[in-house]
Amino acid sequence: MDTTETLSRTEAGTWASWFHALGDPTRVLILHQLATSDRPLTVGEITDRLDVGQSTISHHLAKLADVRFVLAEQQGTSSLWRMNQECLSCFPSAVDVVMGRIPNEFTEALEQSR
């Protein structure tokens, strides 16, 4: 990366929101449940797997959905939650972008994929 390139405030905000979304252990556990499941899960199923109330799970899913780590599909009156593989596959590179190890074009490509 050219040392004259800088991370824009908008790009920094995107990455900060991703790191913030992972800053809660319950959210990490939710992602783990979705990642290790062979199918999308309902809020009730996630609640059954974790020692957390349903309203708390719903709150955390909303936070994860805000940054598109998870996606919901309506099935009747229920929502089925799954991981957004496209978004999460980019996450390991986020640290490299923030630390200036790879070009900002990565961020531009990510924005186009949304």
C-alpha cells in the first residue's frame, strides 16, 4: 500500500461498526451458533441453545443485521436467521485494511458487493 493512501472516515466508520458488532460475547455466541448450524435458525432455536432471553437474542440479532453479518428470511410468521457468508468472508481482511497492509480498493469492492 502506498504510504500516501489513507483510510477515509467513511471507511473507518464501516470497519468500526463491524468491530463494535463483535464486541459483545452474546453476539459472538450467536454467530457461532449460526456458523455451526447446517440450516438457518429461528430466534427460539438460538434462545434454546444459549442461556439468554429471547428479547436479548432479538436485540443482538438486530445489531448483527445492521452490519449485515446476519440475514433474516421470512417464513410465515417466523424469521429464519443465517450468516451472511459474503460479508463475513471479508472480515479477516478488515484488520489488514485498517493497519494499511492492503489497498483501500478492498473496501470499495466490499461496498459494491452489498
